[in-house]
Amino acid sequence: MTRMSKFSALLAGVTLASTLVLVPAAQAERSRQTTVSNSNGRTATATRQVGAEDGVVTRQGSIQTGQGYGATRSRQSGYDADTGTRYRSGSTTTNSGNTVSSDSSASCADGVCNRSGSVTGPNGETAGRDVSRYVDENGNYVKDTGVYGPEGETAGRTVERDGQGTKTTTATGPDGESSSRTRWVVVEH
């Protein structure tokens, strides 16, 4: 009799666990609002809302004053399992209508890790940076960095380490001119 009741409890637990695994994740959300005021009668209200659904986290918030000043902000982050990419994006908009947005992503595949990010200003001007890290065919660790500005100008820097104490840095400016510098680290026993 005791054996049967333990088996029944175990079976019920397994069934419950299976049911919990099969049920899709529900949307989770929480929000908060805070209002402050000073002795002059000026007030400011801040709201914040955080939600998560299917691995994507969304944050929205705003700060508004009684005098009409303020801004709203939205952020989203998540992971794309199909491409193996982590990403973040967001924007901030003032009450006057000016918006600044940003995007970034990071991924590693086939021995190469990439990270990129950009910022777009209120007039549509965009600046950003791309970084790649990998080990080349000679076994050297390489870090390539490229930056670009709102006028289309670009610059780059490549750092290469051979694992034996040699580090070579090559920088390329917006005018296409390159300069290179090599450093050696000697370890004496």
C-alpha cells in the first residue's frame, strides 16, 4: 500500500513536470510609476515598463515634467537562435520630436566573432563600429576594427599577435593612409 502511494505521487510529479515543460512561456510584464514634486509646485513623473516574451526583453520608460519637458525611451534585447546572434536596439525621443536610436549585435560562427554597433542621430546621421576577432591561417590572433562616421568617412585598425610576444598594429585613416607598428616582448629566464 505504501509502495503504491509513492509510485502514484512520483507519477503525478512527472506528469506535472511534463505539463509544465509543454506549456509555452507566458508573457511576463511589470511596470512602475513614480511622481516627485518640489516646494515650488514643479512635478516630474517617471514610468517604466519591462516585459519579456519568447526570449525577447522589452523596456519602455518615460520622464515627463509638468512644464512639458521630457523624453520616452524604448529598448529591446534578445537572442536569435537561428543565426546565433545577440542583439540590442533602442531609441530615445524627446517631447520636441528629436530621436536618437542605437543598434548592436554580437555573434560567433566558424571561428570568427563579430560585434557591431551604430548610433543614429536626430537628423539621420549614423556612426558606428564593427569588430571581428579570429585566428588566422598562421595561428595568429587578429582583431580587426572598422569605424565609420556620418559623412561616410571610414577608418580602421588591425592588431595581430603571434603568441610569441610580437604584436603588430596597423592603422588606416579616413584618407586611406596606413601606418604600422610592431612591438616585441622578450621574456628572459
